[in-house]
Amino acid sequence: MSEELAMIVITDTVEHEDGSATYTFDMDSASQKRVTELGLEFIITCAAYGVDIQEALKVVADYGKVFVNDNS
């Protein structure tokens, strides 16, 4: 089975005074399908383990901060 190349392109970025930003993306059909699959997998996994989605995202963000600092 061959994997179709998925492309996600940032088409616009608006930076805000508080340091946050809003991004606009353009995704082809392969990207939309894959993002949907990953999102559903994430939600179902959280539900299976009884983990709140926002808490799971916080764990990932915290892990990323540690991982980046450990590899700098």
C-alpha cells in the first residue's frame, strides 16, 4: 500500500499583542483525512484511559518543553 503525500500549508499568520498567534491552514484531502484519523485516535485513546483531553494536551506540551530543554 502506498502512502499518499499529505500537505499542510500555513497560508496566513496573525500575531497578537499577548504573544499568541492565529494560523490559517490549507490542507489537501490526504491531510484532512490523516488529521481526522489522528484526532479521532487521540480522543478515543483519552476516553479509553479516562483522561481529559485538555489534560492530555497539557501533558504533551509539558513533555515537549522538557524534551526541547534536554536536547538543547
